[in-house]
Amino acid sequence: MKLPKSVFVFSTLFILAFSSLHAGKYFILCEGNFGQANASLWSIDESLQNIEGPLIWNASSNPLGDVGQSLTLHDHTLYVVMNGSHEVRIIDLESDETHSGDIEIPESSPRFMAVHSESGLGYISSWGLGGLLVVNLENHAIVDTISLGALPEEILIVENEMFVSVPMRSDWSASNKILRIDLSGNTPEVTHTYDVIDGPGAMAMIGDQLYVSSIYYNDAWETFSGTSRIDISDHSVTTLDHGFYTNYTADINIIDGVAYRTFGNSIVPVNEDLSLNSARAIGNISGIYSHSVANNNILIGSSDFVAPDLVSILSLDGQEIASFNVGALPSQIVYYSPDIVSADETIEVPSTFSLGNNYPNPFNPSTSIPFSLEFSGDVRLSIYDIKGRIVANLIEDHLIGGEHISNWDGTNARGEAVSSGIYHAILYSNSQSSSIKLNLIK
């Protein structure tokens, strides 16, 4: 039965309105210049067409505050940690980004916040108090303090375990500790302390491997950096010092099952031996200040320490999609969707082994091939022609379980462009295989 045109138009408008209602946003926190109370918060719509900001900000009566340190997303709420203002701003994302209150923690110099979903408690690292503040997220009251006798930095919570990087001791001398804290009981308990390279900060987890980036200084205040990896199953630690370092920060994130960290003007993958694979570096952006991975995009904040600064949005293969001017020192970016209530919920391990449809298809000259691995293992992803002859091996590597994406540029193993036609991509791992058809059109 053919529908009336009016019904089709109404249905289309309803779908568009519903999609718009559930569209996500990227929130960008700009640190601002120390002591100037010019931190700022911005949002970019999911289509990467529009930017709004500064949000929750009025220069004369209600500035966002001094030194916007970090963002934490939980239960449709955005927590904005303000280091210099000694408070955490609370933004209700279900009510049009309404500023719904503050957690006032005087002289605490808060740094980072993470949420333990099972208990409903938030943990905030505090340099002023030399430990962690514990917050009841129902009423936003401080309910406890965990003294560490040092200056804790970033916090990563995985199920019932919390990892805390400690770059400095209480006397501001260099520290090299990662603390592992059990949250399953009534009282948090430090179960392991790991020695890594001095100045640990950002952390990222792949399976049971915890990657840590470090920044430290010599007596002349020259900057150096390194990367460490902790096997949390056997407690072994591997480290590699990368030497002299020119960046101000050293973020580390997971892209397609590989740890990438800031180094120079790029985001660089970390090899198995912790060396940096410059041949696969993403981006070439001067003044990188931060990078985040959200909603299958890489978001890089760059700065010359004076507003306006720049946020560049790249695809996972490094192609620039969009860029926007923001405030001074873009320090952290998170993605929010009404369908995702916590940042933790964006990290899922698929329950099945599968090879997804490539996109675009048909394609010219390149296409992306998504796949899911239920378990870690040796993986081979190969391209064959219609006669069953191998054209190229895209992946021959050991990968962790999870979501991955590979790209084929329409060339064979010798780097030569192949002709138009139908090809097959076949994924092999753990005695399983899956295949799809690819249509190359020139």
C-alpha cells in the first residue's frame, strides 16, 4: 500500500526530530590561564557543524573559574573540576546544560575525578590534602578522605579496582608510583604499589595491561618523558624512557586496540616494547596540548597559551574532519549522548566474533573494515580477489578482544593499485573466520 505524501513527510520529520533529540555532543574544557579565572566550557554538536560557548559563564558575575582541570561524565551529569577555584561545578545535561550546583572543597586543589558506579561514590584527587576526597553523588557531600601522603594525579576505575597515578611526593619531589586500590569492600584498600617512570600521569587500560605516560624534570627544569606498562595479572612492570620532551602534557588513549600517546606534533602508537611507532603517527599539529578519543573520533586541543586556541577533530585513521576555535588551553574533551549515562558505558567488549560491513561500499579509493574480537589472540585480516588469490594482508598481529577497524587503500602487497571489481575480506582468529564482499569502483 502506498502511503500518502503527508504521512511520509510527517514520519520523516518525526524521525529527524527524534534523532535530533538524542543527538550527542562533545564537551570541551579549556583550562584557561592560571590566576585569571578564564577557564571555559564549550560544546560541539555530533554533526560537527556547530559550536556553542562559553557555557555556564559570565565574566562579571559568574565565571566558570580558575584553572579548568578535568571533566567527568556520570549519570547525565558533567562534573567540571576547577583546580584553582577549589570546587567541582555540576552541570545537568538533561536540563539544557544547567549549572545545578557546586561541590565546594576549599584549599584542596582538586585535579581529577572518577566514579565508582557500584557504590555511587566519586573519588577526587587532591594536591592540597595529599590524598583522595570521597563524594556521595546523591547529595554531593564529601563523606571521607583517603590520605596518601603524596600528590595524586589521574584516577582510573575499572569495575571494583581503582588505579591512581602519583607523580610527586608531599614535598613536591618526584614520585614514580601507581597505586592499585580495591573498592569492593566497605573501606578502600591499597593492594599493590607499582614503580614506573618518574612523574606518572595519564593511564589507559587494554585488557589486563595498564599503560602509563610520565613527564619529569631534571635540576635545570628540562622536560623528559617515558611510557610504562603494568601487567595487572602478574604485577610485572615494563618501562621505556623516551628522553627529552617538548610537549606540556602526555595524554594516552586507546585507538583500535592500540595505546597511542602524545609526542611532538602527533599522536603516536606505542609498540610492544614501548618504543614509539612514528611511521604510524596521527596528525601533525603544532602545540598539541591534549588529546581525547570519543565517539570514534580523535579530538586534539592545541594551544599557544593565548585564546583563541584550536580543537581539531580527526577520524581514527587521522583524516581531519573539522576544527573549531575555543578558549585558552583546551585540556579535556568528553562525548555525551542521552543514551550513554556514564563515560564507563562507552567501553564495551563485544560478546561475539564478527567482521562488519565495510564503509563506504562501493568505494574508491579506500574503505574501512570494522571487526569485533571476543577474545585476545593472533589475528589475520586478508584481502582476496574473486579467484581466491591473496591480494594483501591488512593485519597479522596479536590483538586484544574488543572493537577494531582496519583500512584498505585498494592496493596489493606491493603497493600497486588493483583494478575495479569484487574482492573478499576474510578475518581469521582463534580457529574462527568471517568474510565480507568489497566492491571497488574506479
